Amino acid sequence: MNGPPEHRPPLLLRIYQFYRDGFRQMTVGRTLWKIIFIKLFIMFAVLKFFFFPDFLATTFSTDAQRADHVIDQLTQSAQGYTNPVKGERL
Amino acid sequence: MIENLDLGMVNWARAQFALTAMYHWIFVPLTLGITWIIAFYHSIYVKTGNEEWKRLTKFWMKLFGVNFAIGVATGIIMEFEFGTNWSNYSWMVGDIFGAPLAIEGIFAFFLEATFFAVMFFGWNRVSKGFHLFSTWMVAVGSNLSAVWILVANAWMQHPVGQAFNPDTARFEMQNFAEVAFSPYAINKFTHATSSSMLMAAFFIISISSWYLLRGRHIVMAKRSIVVAATLGLLASVFTIFNGDESAYEIAQVQPMKLAAFEGLYEGQTNAGLVAIGLINREKKVYDQQEPFIGFNVHIPGLLSLMANRSFGSFVPGMKDLVYGNAEHNILGAVQKMERGKKAVASLDAYKQAKKADDKAAADVHLASFNEYKEFLGYGYLNKPEEAVPPVALSFNAFHVMVILGSLFPLIFLGYLYFSYKGNLAEKKWLLGLGTITYLLGIMASQAGWIVAEVGRQPWSIQDLLPTTIARTNLTAGTVQTTFFMFLALFTLLLIAEISIMVKQINIGPEEN
């Protein structure tokens, strides 16, 4: 005799349950997640925020200004060359 | 002006980037390689239904998980460094790398986030077929996420498919296929991924050998070794072949790098490859000192064969590449500097003409710039000898990589032979060597990156942008502070990884 049809939860609920149960059954994974979160916090909330500003993004407000700055860097950074052997300046 | 540059800052920024990249590259190859090997283990389990293969698969998955968790996001720090320390470079290459890297990051993230969870949580919860598919997809996703960053690196070594826009100061992509499928990029990707596979095989062999020496988990260790050694052997042979192909590419587009890592100061026909030799660290390209100290052995013609696919061909030395060689039609850095300075001067004049709204003058200067732009980077060198990379470091790193790389197939063969004979567990000498093979793999892999990155100095982008111009104008002190912060952070993370890994190895597969 067939029993009553088995009720199957909706897909999204099953996906949620899949992840929930997976995380609950983790052993070493819990430690690893803690390490990941601490690491990400140090990277983004401390290092990125306090020590690694994006120089061009924070110093200039438009792309045109950024481009001008880089072009200035490219054109002001060259200098004449003196041949160390012959003493000629190019 | 270049004399006002804080070279201390450039060197500290380079050291910081090297530290970050080398630390990142401890984790990446293991992830890239072990995911494939795990997929093979998992496939054997699904095919045979043998629970021992399931136990084995779960065990290596767990160690992979530890490596992935500690290594994840360590590459993001390099992105921070680009924006802060290397802002000129970041700006100039943004058009080439920005969008593809972002798309790849998102794609790989979703691929990995989806299938990674199924791979770890899916035992007895999804069908065996879908579970196995997920394991393979983790391998595919991990390796795909390495594609564009390696293409980007290859482009910096051989900047094809681009045009420099003097209005925006950016290299703009002209031909996507040329960038993505340049032979340099293909070699870089295949060399990095195949060497990663052999490193992962050594990781498994190291731990399995330790188990065999201790008489623990013998069946699991032997089975793990057979699959890992087979894949490792294939990967190591392939790595040698595409390494040779890489050397050929380098000879064509970065001959100075080739000359440096072979300690070749004077160009030669029928040039020999150094088999044994101690490089003279004091030698300069312009002096008459011997390049090697004491006894050295060259294999005749092999360098010519490697560089040009012909034994009798001419391989330019560092002197030829610095001062030129009319006989062999080689333009030296001296001549390139003259042209580079014209490119820089034209760029400056173009900028001034544009500001003055003088279109006619701007067009003239732009035409002049376009004539010399392929030598742009040389315009920033102070003397032609600056075109020579650190020779001793390049030479030593290259030879460490080659010697170890040549040894690796023999180790895999040894493991396979004694596994076939059924007496592997009795070969204590091989198992003892096996326990350190992973360290040897790391050494070879890191040495390979030193060859690639130190050997291309002084360039950030080959011939177009020197490292000294790619930087942000910061003080050395700023970079020093973060260098030591990273050193502390990375050391802590490495200790955490090793501790967790050792604990899991000690527990072994039974507890999983």
C-alpha cells in the first residue's frame, strides 16, 4: 500500500537547509571561518582603510585630473643621459 | 625629476610586493593542483563505490579546505598595493586589466561559492553524480580564476594588443585575442598550472610518505601516492616542455632576461647552457671580469637551441643588448635610450601644445611620439647599464628551478616503480626524500617567479614603463611600516595554517 505522498520543501528552503546543516556539521571548518573573518576584518577594516588608500582616487576627483597627473609624472621623470664611458650627453 | 625619486621607496614597495606575492603563491599552487587530484580520487570512489576511496577523498578535501581558508584573499592585498604604491602603473594598465579581472573575480567567486559548498557538504545529501560534478567544477573554477591574472602578468612581460593613449595616459586594449592568447600568456598559464599540479602531487606524497614511515594509514597512503605520482609525473614532464617553450618566448621578446639568467655577457653562436657554475656577483656588464668563479661546465649549443631552435644560432649577451651589436643587427639600450628620450620629449611637447590649444603643433608632436613610443621606457633610464636585471639572483633562481624541475620526474617515477613492485613501504630512503618533496616543489615554484619578475627588471611593463616610474611618490617610511605589518600578519597566518594542517594530518582520515 502506498503511504501519503512525501512533502518536499521548496527549492530555496532546501538550499538554505543544505547550507545550514553543512555549516552546523563543520568541525575544523569553524576555526577556519573564524580565521577568514578575522583576516578579512584586518585587511579591509584596518589595512585598506588606514594604510592603503587608493592614491589617485583619493587625491583627485576626476579622471581627467588623474590622467594629467600621470602624464606629468611621465614627462617630468626623464632626464638626459650621460654616457659613462665617453662622457657624452645625449 | 628622476634624481629626486625616492629609490628607497621603490625598493621597499618592490620588497613588499614580493613578500605578498610569494606568500600568496604558497597557497595558490596547492589549490590549483590539488583540486584536480581530489577530483580524480572522487571519480575513482564514484566508479568503484569503494569506501576507502571516499575516506581518502574526504581527507584530502579537508587539507585542501585548510589551505584554501588561510590563503583566500591574500591576493587582494596586492590590489591594495597597486592603488597605493603603484598608482601610475595602476592607472596606465586599468583599461587592459580592470574589467576582465573584475568579471573573472565575480565569475570565479560564484562558481567556487556554489560548487565549493556542494563539494564539502554534499556527501549523502546530493546525488553522487552531481556531487562529483561539483568537485570537478571546483577544480575548473579555481584554475579559471588564475587565467586573467596570469594573462596580465604575461602582458607586462610582452605588451601586445595595446596602444598607448597620450591623452588619458593609459594603455588601451586594441585586440583582446592578441592579449588573451599571446604565446607568452599561454605558456605562462600552462607552466603555472602544470607546475601547480606537480606541487600538489608532492604535497600528497610528502604526507603519505610520512604515514608510510610511521606505519599509519598504509592503504590510504599507498593509494593516494599512486594517483598523485601518476598525475605528478605527467605534470612534471609537461612542465619541462612548456618551460622550454617559455624560454624560447623569452629569448624572442626579453633577450636580456635570458642572457641574465644564463650569465651570458658576451653574445655567442653555438651558445652553451650552464650545467655547473658559480656566478661572479661582482661582475658588471662593462668590465672585463670573468662571469663565473672557478670551475664551470657549459653544454655546447644547448642555449642556442633553447633560444632559437637552432644549435648554431647566435644568442645575444648582455653587452650586445646594452651597447648594441651592428654585426648581428642588435639595437642596444644606448640607442634605445636616445629614441626613448625623444618619445618622452615628444609626449611633453604634445602635452604643452594641447594646453596652449595649438592643434597643429600637437599633431606634429604626436606623430613624433608615435614614431618612438615603442622605446618610451628607455627614456627614463639614466644609463644603459640600468637595462640589466640583477644577474646573480636571476641566474641562481633559474638554475635552482631547472635542477629541481629535472629531478622531479625521477622522483615520481621512483614512487610509481616501487608502488608497482609492491615494496614502496620498505624504501625508507625514498620515503624520507618524499617527505621533503613538497618543500622542494615550493622552492622550485618560487624560484620560477623570481626568474620571471627579477629577470624582467628594470621594467614594470617591458620596454615601456620602468619600475621607478610605475610607483606612487610616497616616502619609504610609509611603505616600510606596512611591509613589517604584512610580515607579522603573514607569519601569524602561516603559523595558523601549519598548526591546523599538522593537527589534521596527525588525526588522519579516520576521524573525518
